[in-house]
Amino acid sequence: MVPTMADLQLTDDVPPVADDGVWLACIECGETFAPFDEIRYTCDHCDGLLEVRYDDLPTFDEFEGSGVWRYNAALPFEEGITLPEGDTPLHEMPRLKDDIGVDALRVKHEGMNPTGSFKDRGMTVGVRVAQEVGVDRLACASTGNTSAALAAYGARGGMETLVLLPAGKVAAGKIAQASLHRARILEVDGNFDQCLDIVQDLAARGEAYLLNSLNPFRLEGQKTIGLEIMEEFYADNGEYPDRIVLPVGNAGNTAALYKCFRELVKAGAITEEQVPKLTGVQAEGAAPMVEAIENGYEDTRRWDDVETRATAIRIGNPVNAPKALPGIRETGGTAVAVSDEEITEAQRDIAGEGVGVEPASAASVAGLRKLRREGEVDSDESVVCLTTGHLLKDPEAAAEAGNEPEPVANSTEAVLDLIEEPSSVTETIRRQASKAADAPLVPALVASGLGVAYLYRKLRSKK
Ligand code: F0G
């Protein structure tokens, strides 16, 4: 089959299948489908990805209220199953801004959603659609956050939820959420991509309604991240951001943001020049999108072996790549891979300004730092980094990245003795030791000296 280019143009023709001005269109062959009559996730004819289309696209003055449903003029329903979600903070990061060296830096902290990740925005819409099409068993494959969100929104909607997780590769907080919200949790001896293969099979057999980001309605909810960023950044700065940097796994968010911007341009709310450059960041051990951007591939090539400490983005086959790659290219953005060490360092830097994020989220800041260092990002740019999940999602990673607790005897004297030592010694030594270990030019002696000092402290504190 000759691959066709993704058709992401928003046309003016309303097809007869439209229901109240809403329909589904295949981005590959252009075929259109009624939105809620039958359940489908891809095109019946060519298996291409589907996109939700509207006869009428709103400008900013049509939005009112707060949260995801403020933007209902850009969504398929007036309201959904809500907890409620959205309206997340757009933090200023003054020290990090100076340190990285950009004109403006904001962190959009999606970890402040009800279940602690941006997935809630997709689920509030997706579970509403599930109600509309009349299903009662919802399912997803997940690296963790999608399962937590699906379980919570499914519970809220009174529906049964089934989640498939890669065994041993999901952070503790996320499993705890799925479990308490009464999801049936199946731990698969395989990675996320293999879990998704199975869930797609189940959905094709009519066993469950699929709520991964392959479901085009999920992306409608996630589009509101872009709407919030644009509105709030403009209100604070009198202009839109030059660039949005985000972590990429299945590339759903990248696709959703691109759709958000295309719709705003089509509605006349912004000009093409005002569209922020979409910049995707992946972990080095799971970077098929970066590979595709660097090599000019039309689609990604599946990575069978993936590994990263940022387990949320431990993904080798981003299903939304046909929507997301044009988004990165057409907006003049780029994609970059960062090491797990760079991710941890960024997680500490963000936490140092009071904002707690999980490792995958910190990839955005790590990526920005790297691109700035390489001169890909200019010092006069205004940038928004998306942090997608809360620190408490992965408490183990947070504890490993942070300061060691110091045991102390049960007396004021002992506490005074301990705190007389210069504060943050442990942290400084640890940082220097890990930096020294990474830098081959630093004499091994210094590195091992610091290492011994660190070990000594660790042993002492364990007594
Ligand atoms: N950041 C976090 C914290 C995530 O959980 C995910 C995806 C991403 C970034 C990547 O977003 O897929 O839209 O490119 N997590 C999914 C899950 C795969 O199952 O929770 P994407």
C-alpha cells in the first residue's frame, strides 16, 4: 500500500453523517462517519486514525465557566462526567528561567488534575461518549496514569473498568489509584505496546470500549490544555508563547495540542504565526518519535525494547504519530531525547521551585535545557513546559531523587548536633558525585573521594 499523507485540513463541508454538527473523519482517506451510531476507533476502509470534526469552531470569547467544560463550544457535548478537571496552574519559574536562559518560562502543571495527571481531561469527555454509545465495560492499556483516570471516571459514571498494565513497570501511586477506584487490574507479562495490542483486540471483538488515546474523543478533552495555556499566557503576557515543550509517549497530547491550534487558526482566533512550536521530548531509551523527526520518516518505526526510569513514557510504538509528527513539523517545532539522569536532574530543579512532578513530566524541562544548550531554542523565546503528572504518582522515584531522611536519636541534643552540620551537605555531595561520575574529564580521584564521603554519610545515617 502506498502511504498517504495525513490530511489534517479542517474543511468547511459538513457531511450528511454529521450529528448536531459533529462527525468523525479519517485523516488518511478522508472518509467520514457518524460520531455515535457505531463504535469505531479507526477508519473502516483504510484503518487510518480518526479525528472529531465540527461544523462550527469557536473563538475565545465563546468560552465561559472554568475547567475542561469551559470549552464546551469546542467539544462534542455541553457537559461530561466531571470530578471536575482542568484549570491547572501555569506556574512562573523565575530561577529555572534564568538558569536555562529564556525570556519567559512557565510550567503548566497537569499533575493538579483530580487524579494527578492530564488524562482526566480526556476521560471526562471519553467516558461521556461511552455513555452516549451505550457501553458499560471500559478498558485501556496503560503505563499507569490512564488507568488511574479511567478507573476514577468509570467509577464516577457507574461503569465497569478493566486496565492492562505492563507487569513491574507501573509506579506505585498509579496502581493504588486504579485499585481503589475498583478497576479490574490485569498485569501483563509484556510492555505497554503489547498491552495496547491486546486491548485493541478486545475492543475489536466488542468486549470493551477502548479509552486509550487512539479513541479520538479522548484527544478532544486534552485539547483544552492548549486552550488554557493560550488564554492564560496571553492574559499575563499580552502575547502567546513561542513554544510548548511536552513529554511524548503515545503522542496523544502532541496530536491534541496540534488540533487545538489548527482549530483556533481556522476559527480566526489566532494567526498561523501565533501557533506555538510544538516540541516533543522522549527518554533516550524510548524515542521512536525523535528518531522519526531526525530522519524525516513519515511514521515511527516500532521499538520493541524500551527502557526508562520515566515509566509513564516507556513506549515504543506511539499510535498517534500520524497526527503528531505533522504537528511538530508544521509548527516549526522539534523533538529531542534526554537521558534518565537529565530527567532526574530536571525533576529536582522543578521541585526546587516548589512544584512536584513525576519523572516523565520533568522530561519537558530536561528537553528544554538541552535544546537551549544546543542553541535550538533561542534566549529570546517564551516557553511553556508541560508537566503531565504529580510527584506522588511515583513516590519511589521522588524519594530516590530527593534528600535522604536522616535517622536521629530521640533527643533535642542529638537533633541539634545533627543540624549543626551544614545543611544540604548530603544533597550537594550526592549531586557532585553523580555529576563527577558522568564527566569523564573530572579526575577519578575527586569522583571516588566524593563517593566515599557520600557512602560514609549514608552508612552513618543508617545506624
Ligand atoms: N506524561 C505522563 C505523566 C504520562 O502518563 C504520559 C502517558 C505521557 C506523558 C505521554 O503522553 O501518550 O499523550 O504522548 N501515559 C499513558 C498512560 C501512556 O498509560 O498513562 P502521550
